[in-house]
Amino acid sequence: MTSKVIDLRSDTVTRPTDAMWEAMRSAPLGDDVLGDEPTVQELEARIASTLGKEAALFTPSGTMANQLAIRSVCEGGDEIIAHHDNHIIHYETGGPAALSGCMVLGLDGPSGMFEADQVAGAVRAVDDHHTRSRMVAVENSHNRGGGAAWRLEDFEAIADVAERHGMHVHVDGARLFNACVAAGYSPAGFARRADTVNVCFSKGLGAPVGSALVGSRALIARARRFRKMFGGGMRQAGVLAAAAIHALDHHVDRLATDHANARRLAEGIDAVDGLRAEVPPHGWRTNIVFFHVDPAIGGAADLAARMTDAGVAVYDFDPTRIRAVTHLDVDADDIDRALGIIAEVVATSRS
Ligand SMILES: *Cc1c(COP(=O)(O)O)cnc(C)c1O
């Protein structure tokens, strides 16, 4: 019996592998604010090219990358069209309003997805009375949507509408690589119709810290200035960029393993009486599993707390649902062990 906690709270909890530490230790360093950080520059060139864009900016967080996109594109009073469950609305402390003076219009739809017609219906007519519809923001994969990945054609139909109205298309791709591996498109293939994309190295890719914003050279130059304004200029950040480069080299294809483990977890959860895993759209399971808790067992918060005490750390997502996330630091044996613990906790909850 090992007592290691199986931490399924988030894919942010991974620790650097020995090889990643070695890459960090041996990275050439400079001062990125002074403009001579070779490893940051290497990462920025690499991620821009991976996403088929002119330029990239390394940021301390995905939140900052999203907010820099908004600040670089929008004026005060502008409106952003997004799904109401998007990260920029739920988890960025009102950043669009506070940092850029923007309104966000939240659209409805299953699993964090919406349709081109909804965007067309939401765009404001150009009129002195109206806010200016300036940006459409899509999240891929969708966190609060249970890790759902967008179909390329659905996203491109939205980009068509945005283009017709002169609107900027931003993709919050904190887990874009997960979506690509599950759905079978390439990062550049998905990003083709996006003006800006945020990707996180600190989620499924397993780096300790860091994200990037990619886009046109002019827009990234503007974002670089706002990054300094927001206090996000990092000096010898090559230590972190090296981890991200290592992750791009070694941790992208292996995301398929996280997805297989998530599927294994979802199937095991379905076999537990009183629990039911949500099925992602198009059958594309990424690394997030949401499951429903039968009220006869208790509330999700209570069950999540008991699972965590028993050695499977998870968060309750709402009163009846729990979220579990697979990642680099859990393997199939851990999933099987987690399932045993979950079944035991549920069995004792009923008695
Ligand atoms: C995690 C996440 C972010 C950024 O989070 P940070 O903690 O700021 O790096 C942005 N969007 C989505 C969808 C996320 O899951």
C-alpha cells in the first residue's frame, strides 16, 4: 500500500521531470526585459511557428495572455462575444472590465460551444447608441465544458462571421494541444482563422509556469508593451522558457496517454452505482472528466472532500458534479487505484 495522494485536481499540479530540470539548468540566460534572453526568444519563435503566426510573447500565466489580447485589441466600451462559461468570464477576476473597460456578452450552448448563427445574432448594428462588437473569444479545449474540443468547421464558421463584421478572433487555447491530439487537427491548422491564440505550458504540457500569446508582429509588439504595464516583464525567464521548450519537444504526443487515462477513469466511474461521467461531444475525450453524483450519495462538495481525504484529490464543480483531470504525473495504475478508492468512498456514503 502506498499512501501517495492521486492528485486529480488539475493538470497544473505536475512537477518537472528530471529531464525538464536538466533543460532548465543548462539553458543559456539573459535579461528578457533588456531584450537579450536567448531561451525566451527561442521559445517565442518556436511557438509562433508551431501555431503558424508571425510572433509570440511569453507570459507568466494564461490569464495574462488572454487579458493582453483583449487589452491590445479592444478599446474601452467595446464588447467581446464569448460563451458564458469561458475562462475570461469566470476565472479572470473581471479583467476585461478592470483592465480594458470591456463588456463581455455570454452566449449559451452545450459544453462551452456556440454556433456561428448565435454570433451573427449577437453582433451589434453599427450605431452611436451601441457598444462596438470587437472580439469573438473561443476556448479550446473547454474547461467548464468538460474538456470538450471544438470541431474545426464549427470554429471556422464563427471566424467567417467575425471576419464579415471586422471582429478579432481570439482563441483561449490553454489546452489547445489536448484538443489537437483528441480531434486530429494540427495547432497551426486550428489557429489558421484565429488572430490571436493563448497556449499554456503549465497545464497538460507539464511545465511549472508559463503561457504564450501568439499573433501578428504588430499586435504582439503592442502586447509586449502592455505586458510590461501589467507587471509581467520577466528577467532571466529562460529558466522557465527552457521547461516550455522541453515540454513542446517531449510532452505533446503523450497527451494521448492522459486522454486514454481519462477515458479509463470515466468508464470506471460509470461502473460505480450513483456516479455518471459526462460524455464529451464528438466522442473526443481529452483530459478532463466531469461526473454527476446521485443526491442519494450526498452533495458533490461532501463527496469530493471525502474522496480527497481517502487519497484521490478532486474538486467539486457545482452542487451535483465533480471534476477530475488526468496529467503527466498519474498513470493507468494510479487511475485503477483511484477507482478502487472512489468505489469504497461511495459504498460507505450509502450506509
Ligand atoms: C488555466 C486556464 C487559463 C489560464 O490560467 P492561468 O492559471 O492564469 O495560467 C486560461 N484559460 C483556460 C481555459 C484555462 O483552463
